Amino acid sequence: MGQNNRRDFRENHASKNSGEKFGLVDLPEPYVVWMAGEGFPAGRLGRQLAEVYEIKINGLEYLFNPFCDNTL
């Protein structure tokens, strides 16, 4: 990958990720519950979604509040 391609990638990545942050914990609870019923995918994403499911059904989303400062 050339130097210009690397710079373009970083600039595009930064522009796509600027503004409001979004994470798996931000997924709507009904969607996560539906996905739990359908079965999570294999691999890392599936494990993360299963953890988000446990967090949401136990009402623990507030634990992420310190990490969700929108002023960054």
C-alpha cells in the first residue's frame, strides 16, 4: 500500500467515524433479544453480541455511561 493510499484510508476512516460514536451496546434491546432467539453468529462478534445481550437483559447499560461521553 502506497503512502498516499494509507493517508487516504486514514482520512476516510476518520471522517466516517467522526461525530456520534456507535457500539454494540447501543443496539436496540428488541433486536439483541431477537438475535439471541435466532442464535448469535460464531466467532468474536457472536461472543460480543452474547455479552451485550446479558448486559441488556440485566439492565447494566449504565455501566457504559462513563465511556459514552459525546463531548470527545
